[in-house]
Amino acid sequence: MANDLFSALRTYLMKLSNGEKTPQEVAAALNVWARQSGEAIKVKIEQEVKKNVSRMGFAKATDLKRLEREVMELKAIVKGKGVTAKKAGNKPRGDKGKD
């Protein structure tokens, strides 16, 4: 990256000294270059972090919240079925023929 920076600076300084670019144009171009380089670095870091986090077995907070919601929904479903099963199954099994 340092080589890219020096190369870009060298190019813009040559254009500035040759009169091809004004100091404002050079500053604006370097600003854009710095912003784009920063974004590229940010993307690369995010990719590396995601890769290493998944390799280490960590879970993201959003994944945990999603799983928590799913568990709560499943508990509600099981609880609902459990109440229905209890009401239907109040009679002991051995008493089927005695009614």
C-alpha cells in the first residue's frame, strides 16, 4: 500500500509541476484515492474478521437473537400442544373400556 501511495503522489506531483493539474485538483484526487483505499481496506478487514470468527466458532449477536426468537416460538408451539394433549389425555390408558 505504501508503494501505491508513493506512486500516486509521484504521479500527481508530476502533473502539478507540468501544469496539467491545479493544487486543488491534486488535493481532490488524493482525497478520493484515500477514501477509496480506506473503503478497500475496510472491506478486506471485514472479510478477514468474518472468516476468522466463523472458523473459531463464534456467533454474531444477530444470529443469537434470531435463534432466541426461534426457541421462544418453538416453546410456545410445544406449550400449546402440551395443553391440548393434556386435555385430551386426562383419562388413564387402562380405563378405556370401563366407560
